[in-house]
Amino acid sequence: GAGVSQSPRYKVAKRGQDVALRCDPISGHVSLFWYQQALGQGPEFLTYFQNEAQLDKSGLPSDRFFAERPEGSVSTLKIQRTQQEDSAVYLCASSLMARTMESPLHFGNGTRLTVT
Amino acid sequence: SQELEQSPQSLIVQEGKNLTINCTSSKTLYGLYWYKQKYGEGLIFLMMLQKGGEEKSHEKITAKLDEKKQQSSLHITASQPSHAGIYLCGADSASGTYKYIFGTGTRLKVLA
């Protein structure tokens, strides 16, 4: 498809398990963002990639969170030793340009993570 | 750090009524986007504002960025059930950075 694709759509993990969330951005998009969205809240910035370079990871809540985009296309957000507070929707967005205000973000439908 | 506050948090209107949603920044905005989100889905881009005083319209939705570039308003004329959802404003947290932040969201319900 032409949009941003995220998988899985839903993920249930037991506390302590590791999870990997995948994002397929729109082909040719330079910028890729990960956000965490708690119920009833706006998306919270996690990390930003420009092609394969991770230029900002200031929003990652702990060292259990790790993101990569090795070939400048598909990205994976990994959460190690999941905790209940990690339960949220994880949104991926891509943008054609490198600077955010030059082109809008295109969002995937997110992965809803539930940690039991 | 910069924050985006939206008001109201939620809104219920009768179909056909007009409504306004506000987004206020704690710092000068270098540009602002409006997005719409339906439950369980990603955000859909509505429009972008970059210049102080700029106003843009798409169908029955009009958005404006004030001259001082610290507040934006989104106005919906003759609301319809299809307008229901969560409206979010988004912006660069500061010029020259990559951190792109969002407001707290306004949940709109339109009664048929």
C-alpha cells in the first residue's frame, strides 16, 4: 500500500517479555518518528530518524527502549523486559523531508501494546 | 520545554452547529499542523500554518495562526457526524530541532 504500515496491530506481552514493533514507512520518506500514546492523551515523542541516522532519542523513557532503522527504510522499536507502564499505542510516522515543518507527517494506525 | 495546550478537552455539539478548538503554545511557534484522529487509528493531516496571521480552509474546517504565533484556532462550520474524532495540533518544539510535539487533544462528538 501507499501508506505507513505498522505490525503487529495488537500485541499482548507478559511482564518481563521483550517485544519488537515494526514500521514500514512510505517509500522515499527521509524522516521517521516513533510516538507513544497513552489512552486519552496526545502522542508523546520517542525518537527520530533521518534516513538511517537516529538524530534524536531524547523521548525514549528508559534504556529498555531501543529503536533502529538500519537501511533507512523499515524501522523497529524494541522494548526489553516490558513493564505494565509500557502499555500504550505506539505510533510510527514518516515524512518526505528532513525538516518537520517542510512536509506533514504521515501516520500508521499504530500498535496497541498491552502488558499483563 | 515547549508545550501545546488545547481547549476544550472535549466537546459535544448538535449537528449543524459551529465550533472552535484552540491550541496555545508556551513558546513562539515556527509553524503548526492540525491533525484528526479517529479511535484506534493513526493521525490524519488536515492543514499546516506557517506564517503569523495565516488562515487556511479545507471544506468546512478553517484554521488560523495568530500574529504572535503562539496560538492557533480550528473552526468547524455546520458540523456533521463525520467531523467527530480527536483533533490534535502539532509543532516543532523549537527551531532547528527534530522533536515534533503534539497537543493534548480535543475530543469532538457530533450528535445527529
